[in-house]
Amino acid sequence: MPENEGEFGNAELAAFCRQFASLMHAEINILDIFETLREQGESAFMREIVDSVREDVEMGRTMATAFSRYPQTFSPFFISMVRQGELEGELDRAFDNLADHFESRLEGSVDSRRRREAGAFDLETVASAFQWLFIWVTALAAFCALGAGLVWYATAVGGLPGSALPNVLLLVGTILLLGVLVFSRGRKRR
């Protein structure tokens, strides 16, 4: 259980989402799902949230709006996934995806609420922390190379076709930029 009763770790959120998705797959009424989740809730705070969300849904509010009343517990990512699931009519899939997300956070990275053993060093965690820095530096280098090549072409007087440097700058800049796009789109989402 997390130290603060207003926050849940990835394990608790994964279990909550997995139960919700399973009940949705079984085509159980949404209000009955909330009742079941309330009965199975381990903490008083979780039961309070489920009651509040159930009341809001009964009053005609969206689930995303109801969950957004607890920003310390449910992230904007969680809220947007629920909202998208409601819009598409696929809440079961949205909660399945959320459960997968929270479970992958347990398996693939350090949960911010879990303590690491003293002296433990996790290279993957360090690499993921600097991943976006590397992407931005590479993107900056790509734009600089492209800009230098284009400025060279724009300001050169006479005989440019024989000079290889602007062509190399444009080629390197393009390759770096494409690498950044492929790497940032193809990396594992966490």
C-alpha cells in the first residue's frame, strides 16, 4: 500500500483496471461493476473513489469527468484513455490497455513509489532517463546540419555543384532527422 492514502502505486491501479476490464468483458452493467469494485476495494479511500465515480455516472456525468476529480490518484493519461474508451464505446479495451500500461511500469521500470535496494544500479533506468535528452540533441544536430547545408546553397556564388560539403550536410541532417523520427515513434511506450 502506498505511503499516502490519496495515491496508489502501479500495482493497485493495474489490479483496479484489470478487474474493471474483466467485468466489462462479461457485459455486466456499469453500476454493478462499481458496486463489485467497491466491495472488493482494499482501502477506504478506494471505496470512496468508486462510490463517488458511481454517483457521478448515475447523475449522467462521464466516467472521465468523475475520475478527473481525483488528480492525485488518476493521471491525465488515465483520464484521456477513459475518455477515449467512452467516445469509442470500448471501455473494456481502454481499461485493458491501462492495466497493461501499469503492469509494464512494474516490470520494465522503477515505480516512483517503490524503493530501490541500497546501492543497486539499474542501467536501463538511467538510459531511459537520458533517452529524451539524446533525442533532442540528435534532432538539434540534424536541424543544424540541414540549416548549414541550405544556407551554403543559398549564399554560394557560382560553382556549387562541384562542392560536396553542402550535399553531405544535407544528407547527414536528413538521416539524423529520420533516425530521430523513427526512434521516437518506435520506442516502447511506458
